[in-house]
Amino acid sequence: MSKIPQIKRLVTEDFQEQKSWINKLFLPLNTFMESVFSALNKNLTITDNMAAEVKVVQFSSVPSFASPLPLSWTLNRAPTAIVVANAQLVTGANFVLSQAVTVQWAWTATGLQITNLLGITPTSSSLYNVTLVIFTG
């Protein structure tokens, strides 16, 4: 992918023949171009620029289909994907991840539910904070 162009503003001096009217066009256009340039210059964020939510969930046990963990969901459409961004041990013995941490989830009439946690096994003596990025499409 290429870098974004360095042209951030249009100036009336470059358009001498249209100078009488073009400045009125350039004011909103330059404002738009500067904000887009700023956003595309490593300033896009998941929650501000994508249909997604980031949640940190503390697990003290493994959820199940019989006992799912409900999560709040504020976006208008159903979730389409959940990505585990981070898993941190809060309390308990140190651990080394030996496999990817993932979640199984369901979208039901009652909302978003985590139905399984794979890759770590939380217990009442080993709590984990898991950062989830939840996308809708």
C-alpha cells in the first residue's frame, strides 16, 4: 500500500483564472482534506472509525452454553466477529500461553453471549482480563 499524498490544502494562487469564485469552494474542501489526511495518517481508531466495540471482560470461570456470559451491545446491528486482542492474568500462578485464546459466542434474542473460552482456563483463584474487539458488518 502506498503512502498518502502530502497535498493537504488547495490554494487559490494555483487557480488564477478561477480566483473570483474558487476560494468559496476551497474553504470546506480544505477542511475536509485536512481531517481526512489527519485520520489516514495513523489516527484511525477501532471504536471511532469502525462498526465495533472494545470490551475488557474478566473471566473467573469458563462460560458454557448452559451458563453463558452476557455482554452489553450498543450498536444497531448484530455482531459478526469477535477477536481476542489480549489475555492477561490478573491473579494466580504465572502462565505461558501455549495456544491462541479465542471465544465462542452466540447472538440470541437476549443479546450477545460468550459461550466458551478456549486457550486459557480461568478459575476462582486465577482470574483473567480478556480484551475483545467485537465487529458488526
